[in-house]
Amino acid sequence: MQFGIFTVGDVTTDPTTGHTPTEAERIRATVAIARKAEEAGLDVFATGEHHNPPFVPSSPTTLLAYIAAQTKRIILSTSTTLITTNDPVKIAEDFSVLQHLSGGRTDIMLGRGNTGPVYPWFGQDIRDAIPLTVEHYGLLRRLWREETVDWEGKLRTSLQGFTLAPRPLDDVPPFVWHASIRTPEVAELAAYFGDGFFANHIFWPASHTRSMVELYRRRFAHYGHGTPEQAIVGLGGQVFMRRNSQDAVSEFRPYFDNAPVYGHGPSLEDFTASTPLTVGSPAEVIEKTLSFRDYVGDYQRQLFLMDHAGLPLRTVLEQLELLGEEVVPVLRKEFAVGRPADVPAAPTHASLLRARRSDSTPQSTGNDQENPEPR
């Protein structure tokens, strides 16, 4: 099972000091956090994609390529690449280059995004969000898998005789996760192609996440990729830790209360009771994270949000030390207990390459028709 962190790259004023980092400071801090994640023994670092203030990661592959040059082992991913407003040709090119630069330490998480104004900024209509998702992804798959692509769709100009350059590393496309908080059509898309489904359930109760993952697993099996238990599932989460839980709550409360996303809403106590947010000791983080398996089954990737809401870099690095030293080793051991042998590990470039060389069908291939039929 893979453990890692993801960032949304927000530039937020620290409510305890009044300091607002510059965009340059926030970007440099993100790089430092990624390096620390590898040092702490985590498996994945992922960045979001945003094109509006107060966020800075508008060019994820640029950021990840820079991080790739300063790391050796950690998988570099996105916690959303906007399949709706990005051109699939450019996505294919950028991630192929990143694959080569990182030695294959690259996968991708696709999503629609949650900021309506982004659509017209990139010449699209938010009312086409689902059709754009389906059509763009169908083209992206072909670009990574076919030498010469002739393609015609409804929402993008056609292609005649197009060849992607560079081709994917070892002719193995990056593994694709489809991310969603609330959209069943995205779970259907992931299931149709046999890709991974990432339920970013940081704002939703367990019952909602359970229903989304159950839908994906059921449809994954329907399309012939394996049993429901063999579907590839990832989860999001949020944590803040101190060795003493009272200290964690006291320190994190002003950040929670003033956060641009969930501040000035439910109390910290109500939010932690109803969502995956855990504020407390490492033992409490372990206990709550292990409970995720109770409602989604055995899964492959767990990512935590840790650097948001104005938390200073020093504090985030301390959090990563606790995560790497006291939390993840226990989670690795406990999640392995009782895990059925036929439940696959999270796909990596190496595992997909082995499958290709042995003439197996990796779980990331599946159906290659252009359009699923959302249900």
C-alpha cells in the first residue's frame, strides 16, 4: 500500500502571526515539503492544479519536474490534472516528458476541478464538464497508446496523422487515477477503463465515500477487469498531529477556524466527527485511518493533506516527521494484516512494465473504446 501527501498549494495568511507568504516562498516551500516527504519514507507526493488566487500550482508538471531532479525514489503525481480545461495533447506531451525526466516515477490523477470560472478562461463551457471529461480522456488514452492517431470528436478540433513526441517511457503510459468528491460519472469512467479511482473524501462523511467506492468497484467488475475487491482505490485525508492530542487541537484550531475552505463553518469538533479530518496524537491518526478500510475495503493509496490553511513550513516538516516515523510504519503493518493475496498493490511504472513484458494485461489498460456509457 502506498502512503503519501498532497498539496493544494494555497497561499494563506498564518492566523497566529499575520504572515502571508509570497508566491515564491510558497512554491519553494512546496519543493521542501516534497523532499521531506521522500526523506520521511513516504511513497507519493502529489500537487493540485489551480489557476486562480490564492493558489500557486498552475503548472504541475513544471513543479514536479523540478522536484524530480531533487529526489530519487518518491512517486510524483497530481492531485488533480484538469481533464476538462487542459488539452489532452498537451497533457500527453507533458506527462511523457515528466516520465522520462523522473525515470518513470510518475502517475496522474484526473479531475474536473471545482472552480467554475476556469472553464471560460480556457475556452470551455462548464455545462460540458462531463462530456469534456469523457471525450478528452478517450483521446488522451489513444495518444499514449497509438503511434499515429486519427481522431474526431465534438468538443475539440480533429487530429489527422498525429504522433505524440516523446512517446511514453518504455511505451508504458502513466497510471491514471480518476478523482472525484461527488460525481458518479467519474467513478463510472474509471471503472470502464479499469483505471484507479481516488475518492477525495476530505469534506464528506463516510457514508458518501462508501457509496462512491462501492459503485466504482461494482462497475469495475461489470466491465470485466476483475473482482470488485481487485479494483484500484485511493483515498484522501487530512491530519494534524502533536504527541499530546490536546496540544494538537489547541494549536490547529486557529488554522481551522480561519481556513479559506472550511473556516467559519462547522466547529473543529463537528468536522472531525463527520469527516476524515484527524487532529490529535499519532495514535489517534492511526486509529482513524485504519477505520477507512471498514467502509471502502482493502485499498491501494492513502494521501494526506498537511500543508494548508497557513501552517508555517517548519510545522509542516514536523508533521511529516511524525507521519514518517510514528504513523506510516504502523499503518503499513496493520493494513497488511488480513489483506487477501489477490488484492493488487498500487500500480507503478515498474509493475506495469513487467506486466507488459510478460504479455499480461495491466489493470490500467482495460477497455479502449473511446466513450463509456455513464450510468
